Amino acid sequence: MKVIEEYKEKVNFYLMKFLEGKFDKNKDISPEVKDLIEDVIDYAYERGGKRVRPITLTFAYKCFKEGDEALKASIAIELMQAYLLIHDDIMDKSDLRRGKATIHEIYKKRYNEHMGTSMAILAGDLCFGYIYDAIADSGFGEKEKVEAMKHIGWILEREIYGQTLDLLLDFKEIKEEDVWKIYEYKTATYTMQGPIYLGCALAGVNDERVEKLQEYAYNVGVAFQIQDDINGIFGEVDKTGKPNVDDAKEGKKTLLIVKGLEMCRDEDKKFILKKWGDEKISEKEIEKIKKILKDCGALDYCKKKLDELIEKGKSSIKDVELRDEGKKFLLDMADYVRSLC
Amino acid sequence: MKVIEEYKEKVNFYLMKFLEGKFDKNKDISPEVKDLIEDVIDYAYERGGKRVRPITLTFAYKCFKEGDEALKASIAIELMQAYLLIHDDIMDKSDLRRGKATIHEIYKKRYNEHMGTSMAILAGDLCFGYIYDAIADSGFGEKEKVEAMKHIGWILEREIYGQTLDLLLDFKEIKEEDVWKIYEYKTATYTMQGPIYLGCALAGVNDERVEKLQEYAYNVGVAFQIQDDINGIFGEVDKTGKPNVDDAKEGKKTLLIVKGLEMCRDEDKKFILKKWGDEKISEKEIEKIKKILKDCGALDYCKKKLDELIEKGKSSIKDVELRDEGKKFLLDMADYVRSLC
């Protein structure tokens, strides 16, 4: 989407301005504090990113009001992502994020493993606080700020519950309903519902149109996760820019896999259970799993769900009275999510 | 202080009400989420605590306005403490908190070590979000809420920088100025300065009286840390309720120890460096260190600093026009901190 490219630069401007402000104000406390803020700036800004979430927030605002006033506040949701990813990296034991060392890896190399964990906890905590600071700093009225902060609390709480479900799933048999719950709490909340709630709150809107937008957000948010899962194994690296072996190595519990296990033959189930999550899984074995998921109908099941979610999302806002600029963005966004697959 | 006992129950009432609300609203998401919130309630509420910080906030408010309106918001600072302690417990590798297993220990036993760390990160994050929720939920006007949230951001940021300094101190030679900086950022901020800023913000006051109160808060806050350090080795367990061997075993870098290392004879310095931080340090060796700290003048130095800080704190508010109820509490609090030693 062309508009994403255009607005990305605008988000980057405010994001950098905010982070530079933090740096300038605190860099002289000590060299260690200076390093920490620099690491956070590198992680949250320098490594790039599409900035889809803050842009979605900005256009949710544009559903009701003209102008780019929401941009300065929109960086809150990008700082939230930095917080979530830094802490998730610890929990997932991820070494790399966008091709560079994760925060806990940086400090592990600089000091030791426990310091890696400790400093990444602190870096994430720092970004957590920055989320609220960005709203306080946003130039909106106090009423809008308080409403936005309440929604941020709602998003963060659901994210934490979603991550709890995700982590503890390793210790019990996974059912399809567990996966849907995680998609709702962990993905839809901060990918779509959060940005849209915040956009509405900043526009001072709190009526049935918000409910409709939330229906859109839930459906498109979950659809986003399902396309991500499909691309996580069926995607072409050239197109997605992401390796399509990571999910397999990590043993990610996606709808596609859970459904595959349910629908495939017993011997195929044994094969998936043995290989999915094996760090040494070969290209050939991944190809075999892809064939199983295709043949048993799990891939079609997920693609059908994806289409249904996209359609449901789009139709929930089609007849709602919203400003064209905002509505067009959201409808295009739904098609864009669909097109990624 | 009798007033602390009386107000403790009031703080507990609002704290429990808030946490029960979170529990009731989210307990049905899944058994895992229910467990997590129960663990947080146990940690932040059931295990007790003097609630000195929220009470200080309430009386800072009373410096300007009559009534207990600030109580409901005051639990924010108690939830902040829960967040700080849960994450600090991970970093300090502490197994126990108030005689019961820390969150990471609970989940380590329930699952495994990495899950212990992960779930404690999430539990701390949950409390972090609760801080802001408590303010949003407090019944104050939007202006006061936004001011309070800005101060919370200020406190949290300084805490994180203070903890960064503290952790990374292990990797360089400690100087007295480092210790003072940590006391300022890590202790004074959330023990005294934070609660007092929040009390003022909720009362809608933002003039030179706040500056004077901050002078009080910095001095008494640092004094509190110094008495804690002295009691950490010289305290009688019967009186303080805390073991007086933990600091030695942990190798806590206190002003008392740093000053002792600077002032004592070379052979005594070698002895302290060898034994301070040794988990197997004996009672006899601790007694020897106590004697060294006394003989070289480090104990007297710290006691003198403590007295100076208390006096400076008290005199900064003596002539400021404040409501009697609030002012009396703060002056008594300074004497109380002094009396603990």
C-alpha cells in the first residue's frame, strides 16, 4: 500500500523526535544509561519496520476527523511493540530481531547471560513507560489522553494474558479453541483492535461506530495472524522477506498446524509431532509437512477462514458512516492482508 | 507511627478492591490467567507490608486538601512496588520475598527455570499496567489524572535508570558518588519523591511549595536508604524483623561498605572484599566486619550523614505553608526514619 510508505516517514519523524528527547534528557546520568537508551533507539527505531500499527491508528482517527493530529500519539503503539518484542525475545530465547542481536543477546555478549536477561527486562520496562509518556506528550486534551491511556491498559493487559496462554500451552494438549483465544488476545488486540480503539478515543468518539470498527479490527487482526502462519511455512522468502523455516524450527503452534494434526492421517500426525519444533528439521522434511497440510485439507481450511474473516471485517464497516479517507484505508488494509498470502 | 497502622487498613481496602476487580473480570479467560492474577494478588496484597508509600502520598495530598480522596489513587504506588520487586527478584535471583517464594520461584517449581523467569516478567508487566489503571480508575478529574500519570512516568524512568546503574556497578570499581546516584534514582524516587509528587499532582498544586516538599523528599528518602543499610548489618533482628546477614551474603554495595573500604586499613579492606558477598560468610566474620566499620569511622560517617539528611529534610518544609495534618505527618515521618536506626 502506497499510503503506508508515505505515512511511515511521518511516523518515523515523531518516533525519532520522542526517542531523541529521552536520550538528550538522560544521556548524562551515566555511560550505562546512555548505552541503554541507545540500544532501545536502535531496537525500536533504527532497525526499521512498516509502522502499520501507528498508521492504522492515524487512519482510525481519520474515520472521524481530518488531519494528521493523531500521528504524534500514534508512536505509543510502536513503543508498545518494542516493549512486547523485547520481553518476548527473552521468553522465546530469540537471538535475532530484524537481522540484529536482540537486547538480551547484546548484554549477554557485553557481560553475561543473566545480565542479558536483566538488561532486556529493563529495556522492555523502559519502553513500557514510554508508551504512556508518548500519550501524555501528544498535544491532545486531557479527556482524550485519559481515554487513550485506559485503552492502552486494556491492550497491555490482554497482551499479557495472551502471552500467558501462549507460553503455558507448551505444557498441555493444544486444542483449536486455545489457538483462537491466543489469536484474539495476543494478535488481534495490538495489531488492529488497539490502534483502532486509540484512534477513536483520540477523536473523542465513543458510540456504536466504535463497536463496528472493533468488529472489523477483530476479524482483520485474526486474519493477519492466519496469513502470517501460512506464510510462515508456505511463503516465498523473496516475497515476504522472512525465512519460511523459522516457524518449523521454533515449533510455532499455529492454527494451520493444530488443524493439520487434527485432519491428517495417524502416521502423518506422528511425523509432524516429531519434526515440528526440531531445530535441525531439513528442507525436505518441511516440504513433506507442507504436502501433508495441503493434502489433508488444513491449508484450505485456513485459507477459507482467512477469506471469511476478511469479508466479515470489511462488511462490518461498509455501511457505517465514516469519513472516506479513513474508511478507504481500512478497506484497503483488509484487502492488503488478504493479498499477502 | 500510629497513623500508619490506621491508614494501612484504608490502603488495604482499596488495594484489595482494585485487585479483586481485575480478578473477577479476567478469571474466566483461562485457568492459567486465573493463576497468574492470584499469584499477583498474593504477592502484592496477601503478604502484607507497611504501605508507607501510599500513606505518604495520602498525607502529601493532605498538605493541601482535607480528606482521604487520594487513598484510592494511592494504591498506584503500591502496585508500582509490586512491579519493581517482582522484576528485581529476577535480577537479584532472590528466592524469597516476605518469607514466601518469589514469583519466578513459584513458576520454576511449577514448570521449569525459564518459565519461572518468563512468568515473573509477565507478572511484573501486569503490575506495571495496573499502576496506570489505578490512576485512571481513581475518581479524580482528567487534569489531575494526566498530571499524576506524567509523574508516574518520571518515577518509573528514574527507577529503571537507577537499577541499570546498580546492576552494572558489579562490573566496575565502585565510587562513593555512584552510591549516592543510585540512592537518588533508585530509593529516594519511589520511596519519597514519587509519592509526594503524586500527592501534590492529585491536589492540583504546582508551585514553589512542591519544590520544597521535593527537597524534603529527596533528603528523607536517601536517609531512609542509609538507615536501611546500617540496619542491614548492625540492626537487631527482633527490632527490624529483617535478617541482618542478607546484605553481607548478597554483597550489597551500600554507602556504609563503600565508605568502609575507603577508610579502613589495607588488610581490613582485603578482608571485606573477600567476605562481603560470600554466601557462606559466618556470624563471626560479620562481627569482624562490623568492628572494622565502627573502628575506621565509616559507621559514624553514615550516621552523621543520616542525621544531616533528616535535619535538612525537616527544615526544608518547616516554614512552608502547608495544612497541619499533612505537615505533621511528614515531620513525624522524618523522625520515624531516624528512630529506626
